[in-house]
Amino acid sequence: MMKQDWKKHDSEIRPGMVVEGKWHHKKYLIKKKLGAGAIGSVYLCDVNGSPAALKISDNSTSMTVEVNVLKSLEKVQGSRLGPYLLDVDDWTSPLGTKYAFYVMEYLKGEALGPFIHQHGREWIGVFMIQLLEDLNKLHQSGWVFGDLKTENLMVIQTPPRLRWVDVGGTTQIGRAIKEYTEFYDRGYWGMGTRRAEPSYDLFAFVMVFLHVYYPKRFEKGGNPEATLMRKLNEVKALTPYRHVLKKALTGKYTSSSDMKKELVQVLQRFQQQKQTRTQTRKKTKTSKPAAALELGGMTFLALGYYLLSLLF
């Protein structure tokens, strides 16, 4: 069914055509397709010379839910959880098909995995804290992300910060998860239910950072839990956070704030250990700057970027 919907979108919506809203009469020049999901397809478009992202679907009910989610996220004080909503309207294609669409800000950035591989593993702790802060605000507002995965995250520069690019799977706490991707779904791994609760997102949180080091993903095997623990143990870059991540996989945290507190303690402890080792080794002046950027935790440079990001 989903593949048929994608083909229908692709046959009726092509680069170069203009989508004009039925009610607001705003015009959007379609530039290219950005992606597709269970509900609809997302296109890069041009509106009055500025880029925007247009999501369109023939499932008006689901689209209304997504719009309500975006509006709810905008009400979370002091946060930029999801893309800013710019317009909501309907459109009838030249073939007579009726669509619902909404337009949101176009977030241009870099995928999480390539950013970490290029800029250094010290950013892992920074992005973990950022993501847990945002998830906590989302959970406190009564929602869970649901379809949390690397494809729905993007690193925005100046300063580097994770942003959510698709909140289509967001579900009210207490309900059944409405949209998920198997690799990130604890139900698929036999590690819990698909009930919308903070611990569901925290499981997916771990899978996001595992996926950074297993871009091709991996099969669950005969003992899914043992597979996950083995894969986690094999990633040296995640060693400082391993204890916290294992607790998240096994549902030991009931809130993202609890997980964040423990993760901050890990980062602080590791930084103190680094400073102690540096002092005892009596590094020369030329070698100290290199040591300050070693892998393992939140370095002073990354910490500075992180604190700066809180102001934006």
C-alpha cells in the first residue's frame, strides 16, 4: 500500500510543477523529492525565493494529526523541537486527486553519522545530552517521538545542534505507537511493547547511536537482546556511555531526565579522569592541545559549542 502511494505521488508531483493551495492560494514550486514515509512524501520547494519543505498525502486525517503535533511542539517554551510550520492547505492535482499538504521550514544540515565521523567522537556526548533534553521537553508535553531514527535527525551548524526533521510518528503518551521503523523498535527486538511512553524513545535513542557505527544495520539473530549487547560492546567509541545505554535498552529509565542526569555524571567523571591523567603525565606544552581533543567524552571545545547552542 505504501509503495503504491509513493508511486501515485511521484506520478502526479514532479520537479518544476507548482502546487497552489486551495484555501490560501500560496504557490510552491517543486524542486525535488526529499523522501517518503508511511503517511506521505516530502519535497523541497521554493516559495517567494526561499526554500521550504512540503509534505503531501491523500490521507487528510493523518496529516491533520501531524499538523497538530507540530503546533503542539511550537508551544513548548524555549524549544525548537520540530520544524516551524509555515502553511497548511489542500490541493487537487491535474488528474483530480485530492491531497492535503503542509509546509514547514527546510532544515539544511548534515546527517548525524557523517558529522561524528568527520568532526570527532567527542561530539557523541554533546549530541546525546542535546537529544535527551529535547526528548524530555517532548515527553513533559505529553508526547513521545515514536519513529526516532537517524533519518529523522540532522546536525545544523553554527553552532552544531541536532534538530528533528520529521515528527510524523509522534504519538500521545499511553497510546499505541502509530509509526515505527523495525531496527529502532523495541517491539521488533522483543525488548518491550509498542506503547507510547518515554522508555520507548530511549530504546530508539540507543539504536540511533548504534546505527552511526553500523550504517548497514544488523539482524537480530536468535537471541535479540544478546545481539544488541554484543554490538554495543564492540563499539569502542560508546564505551564511556555503555552502562547508561544498556539501562536504556532494557527499560531501566522511566524518564529521559533521569537518563540525562546519569549521562552528565558519566561525562563529568570522564573529564576529571582525563585532567588527572594529563597532569600526572607532565605533558609538554606542544602535546597538551592534542590531548585536550582526544576521544572519549565531552572535551572543552565541544562543551563550549554545547553551551553556546543552548542560547539558540
